[in-house]
Amino acid sequence: MTVRPLAAEDVPSLARGLAALPLMERYRRSEGLIAADLRAALARGDGLLVAEEDGAVRGLAWFLASGTLAMGGYLRLIAVLPGAQGGGIGAALLAAFEAAVARASAHAFLLVSDFNVGAQRFYERHGYARAGALPGLVLPDVAELLYWKRLGRG
């Protein structure tokens, strides 16, 4: 497996795979919306990393390297495609995100849906601490849980 920057030609298959995830369905993110979001993120220069295995993209980390609370980077989305979960792809993407952010920031932040207990456990295993909750931030019936990790700097 390799982690590399997202290329424009990755977007169609990645958007199709992401749209199949229950999380994307819950947040009403269709293949077309995801593809448009990824193209816009590429144009803005957002951090976009993919995990590739056997010539196919298996996961995505989408982030901002700095600016969050004027102190750190923000992991907007990490996702592993159906059929590729449980094999270390998420951990590799998370490590790549942290390495990219650590070049400019001392802290990493992310949000996790209150119902996504598996993701909460994943981040906690990787050293993230729950710092608070934002009820109704995206969906009226879901609290987004703020997680934070101090990176090696500062």
C-alpha cells in the first residue's frame, strides 16, 4: 500500500466508493456531490491524500494543514472504501495526515459523529482526546464530537 496525493483522475472511482459508505448516506452525500467537493478541494489546494493498493484507490484523507483555532490542522474526512476496511489503511492515512500537519502546526483536530462509535475508538487508540461536542452542527439530530491531539511540536 502507498499513500500519495489525490490526482484528478482518481475522483470518479473514489467518489463512487465513498458514496457507498453508510456515513455518506447519512449525511446525504451522493457520488456527484462528493466528486464536486473533491474537485473543488483540489482546485483550492486542500490536503488530499489517497491510499492505493494493487493499483486501486482504497481510502482518502482530506485535511487543512493549518488554521484550526489558529493552532492546528483539521482532518475534514478520513474514509476507507467498502471491502478495504480493517487492514491498516485508515491508520496509514491518519499517520500521513499527522505528518503533513506537523510540518506547520503543533495540534491536530477532527470531528466525529456521535453515532460513529467505531471511529471514536479508532481516534482514541491513536492518541486523540475528546474535547467537546457541537450539537446539531451539520445534522439537527447529530452531535459532532471534537477530538484533539498534540503533535510533536510546541
